[in-house]
Amino acid sequence: MAWFFLVIASLGEIFGVMMINLYNQKKSYFWLFMMTLSFGFGFYFLSLAMRDIQLGTAYAIWTGLGAAGAVLVGILFFKESAGWKRMLFLSCIIAGAAGLKVLE
């Protein structure tokens, strides 16, 4: 169940970063509230995951999945570039997170 919590925590990170971008574009209290809610959600589920997963592993996977997800959100929703070099290094982040899971 801890790994499920960690994935849910990563979604909080991804949506939190997305809300930062939306807040920067629209400067409304709604997006500020949504950003705070998203990050709070992520931190709560990260704390649940860290009851059973080592701190270093949980944090590395949380940030790795969050970073990878943020890149994908940027490409899909904010028209950021999706060049092959970007995809290569994105796959390195994902491979590193998967490697930590295997070594857990």
C-alpha cells in the first residue's frame, strides 16, 4: 500500500507544479488555493508512504515521478517542446526511479 501512496503523492506534486504555472498565468486566488491543496495532498500521501519506505528511496521516487510528470504535463497542456533529447533524459529519470524500486 505504501507504493500506492507514493504514486498518489507524486500526482499531488505534478498537479501542484501545474497549478503554479496556471497561477503565474492567471494570478487568481483560485489557482493559489488549488496549488496549496495539491501540494498538501502530495505531502500527506508522501508521509503515509514513508511509514514503510525508506526516506531516501521515497523522496527520490516522489521527486523523480513528479519531475517526469511535470515534463509530460508541460508537453501535453502547455505546448512545451518534446524533442528526442528531452525524452531521452526523461526516460533516465524514470529508469532511476524504477531502479530504486527494484533495489528497495
